[in-house]
Amino acid sequence: MRLAIVGCGSIGSELAEAADGMTEVKRIYLLDQRGLAAEALASKLKKAEAVRSIEGELYHCDLVIEAASQNAAREIIPKVVGRGVDIMIMSVGALVDDDYRNNVYATARNTGARILVPSGALCGTDALSSASVGNIDLVRLITTKNPESIEDVPYLKKKGIDLSGIKGPTVIYEGTAREAVKLFPKNVNVAATVSIMGVGFDRTQVTVIADPAAQANSHELIVKGDFGEIVSKSSNVPSVYNPSTSHLAALSAISALKRIIRNDWVGI
Ligand SMILES: NC(=O)c1ccc[n+]([C@@H]2O[C@H](COP(=O)([O-])OP(=O)(O)OC[C@H]3O[C@@H](n4cnc5c(N)ncnc54)[C@H](O)[C@@H]3O)[C@@H](O)[C@H]2O)c1
């Protein structure tokens, strides 16, 4: 298999290192808007090379993995699926716009490409997927992070919320997933995953809590419906490279890659 990884930050680096050790992976093309990051990562690996654009690699790539940003994902998904190449997306909030999402899924159906979304920092997506076959009354995601893991959020400045002044657990956002993934593009991509799997972006409720005592990035998923009730919670160690990102997200991408390569569908 030949892979292209877009984004050589915390997730992309861990994923590339793991992929480098997989016998089934023959070549890894690395792209980052910080060209030096891609080159530095490639220099540590046996099968990798840094490239300057994704387009040139699509004719010989089996899978593109996006681990960059919502903007990057929005730009590359149509190019990749348009060429019939599979893509795995970490910045799932890129799929929030209904017209955009419907278009890229339609293109993928036409070309035979797959749009793959790992469970990321979240647990409970397996049961949510099963539950969504029947009637669901409620989907709620409660995300708690240390204020240090929530950065560059213009919405908070506009609201006059100063994270450095927070003394205890404080609700900084409550509303729809549609709004949450746009307001917190680096923090609640899992809200997009849950929305697509369950009841959509407008009916999925999201609460974001900043807690200065939080050591972990936690995501609690509550689902109620005809099937019964799901309450699942992951308390994730933040990535050592990027505190906004849970280490579990990189592990999820690695696990997804292994499953794709080995055609292993246990627990889907
Ligand atoms: N689905 C999930 O559960 C989940 C969990 C954690 C993070 N994420 C998301 O995954 C993405 C990657 O996370 P990370 O922690 O590795 O981020 P990071 O900031 O550590 O790394 C991102 C890298 O992508 C590069 N980049 C950004 N825009 C680019 C572009 N247009 N073209 C090429 N390179 C670009 C940056 O230079 C950086 O090196 C983020 O969008 C993050 O919000 C998703």
C-alpha cells in the first residue's frame, strides 16, 4: 500500500512512524504546509519522502490520510475522492456543511472512493452506529478540557470569556454540534463524527467545559432511544506534542489504518 499523509503534526507524525513499521506499507508521501516538518519527519523514516502537493501523488496512492485542519480537509477531500482514491479524515468538522458533504459523498459513490472516519478521541461510536438503525431521541456530547488545551477561539474573545481567569469547571459553550465544530475547530471534531453517525448536526447537543483541574481531555457521549441508553466516556491523555489533541486520536488513526490494510472488521 502507498499512503499520503497530509499534516505532519501530532497525529500525522505518530501515524507515519507506525505506518513505516507496517510491512504492508510500501511508500509514505508526507505533506505539510510547514515544508520543513514534512522533511524532518521523512528523514527519520525508512519509507517516507516529503512532497509539495497532493495532486501529483494521487495516481499512485491507495489511501490519503488527512491530519491537518478543517480547511485542509475541505480542500483535499474533493480532489482525492474525485480521483477515486480513499481518504481517511481526522478533521471531521470539515464535513459540517450539508451541501459540501452531500457533494463529496456523491462524488465518492461515483468514483468508488471511500471516505473513512476513525472514532478518534471518542468511545461509544460502535453502539451509536447500531442505535442509529432505530429511533434515537437524544445525542449529547460533553467535552471537558483544561483551558490550556483550548486556544485561539475567537468566539470566547467575543463572549468576553477569559480562560485564564477560570477557577473551576465552567461551561463555555452549550448548543448544536453544527455551531460547536465551527466555533472550536481544533477541539470538538468528535462532535462531527457523532452527528454524521447519529441524528445530524442540528439535533446533536454539545457542551464544552473548561476545567483548570482537568488532566485529561474527556468526551462523554450520552445517547437515548428505543434501544435503551448509552453512556460512554473517554478520559484521554493529551498528546505530548499538542495538548488540544488526545493521544487516543493518533492511536485511533493507527488502528484504523491497520484494519483497512488487514481487512479486519471485528466490532464494526
Ligand atoms: N477526530 C478526532 O477525534 C480528532 C482528535 C484530535 C484532533 N483532531 C484533528 O485532527 C487534525 C490534526 O490534529 P493534530 O493534533 O495532528 O494537529 P497539529 O496541529 O499537531 O498538526 C497539524 C499539522 O498540519 C499542518 N497543516 C495545517 N494545515 C495544512 C494544510 N492546509 N496543508 C498541509 N499541512 C497543513 C500543520 O502545519 C501541522 O504540522 C486537527 O484538525 C485536529 O483538530 C481530530
